[in-house]
Amino acid sequence: MNVPSEKGSYVIVYSLNDISEVRVGSLGKVEFNPGIYFYCGSAFGSGGLASRIYRHISKPLKQFWHVDYLSQVSKPLRIWFTMSEKSTECSLVRSLDKNQEISPFSRGFGSSDCKEGCFAHLLYGLLDINLHKIVNNLHNDGHNYLKELII
């Protein structure tokens, strides 16, 4: 995996082919329908982007973040990331939410520490969504610095 250890923000794109019901920490039982999930986050701790993204695409034994529960039942497809000293995760959420094929998943999912009032930092689209179009929309919405990794 070629993700730098610098600080930055990211979107991990997951695919889920079957319905899965998972107990997600304080959110309780959450039902994940088949589809494409977009998780927006930032990495400003030790190890930066590489450490955080690797955790979210491997299946960690101990679930800490909401997305750790989703990663247990889904498959990572792509990672869009940028290196920066300032978080852009909320801006990425707003840009993804502008797309008519994508909607916020569940109130509070991945956004319990959000200071900008995001409904959620996990968004959902149908399995046949055009990911190339989605990343182009992100670029056109001012996120033209995103790098992409296809897993």
C-alpha cells in the first residue's frame, strides 16, 4: 500500500454485497444494506494517513472507531486521500452529499467528534454507482488535490 505517513484527510470506499446487522458501539444495532459506503476521516496522530488507513482497511481485532465495525463486513475498494495540516473531512462529506446518488448513512456514524455539525461521516450509494464520476465530482468541487488508490 502506497499511502504516506503524513497528516491528512481521506475517503475510504467500501463495498458490501449482502445485508449485515452489526452492533456498533454506542449506536447499537446497525443494519448495513448492500451498496457502496464512503467513510470520510482524518489522520493527525502517530503514523498519519498510512497508519489510520491501514487500520480501516484491515479487519482490526478491537473495534474502536465506528468504521471498524463496517470494515468487518465489507470490502475496501478505493482510497482517496490528501496530505494537509488541516482536516478536510467535513468538506469531503459535504461534497459527496451534493451527489444525488449518495446520501448520509446514519446520524452520528463516524461523526461523534465532528465540530461542523455533519449528520454523519459515512455516506451510502447503490452498488452500481459510478466511482469515476464520484471522484471527478469531488475534483470539480475543489478537492482536485485528492490522490487515489485502487485496492
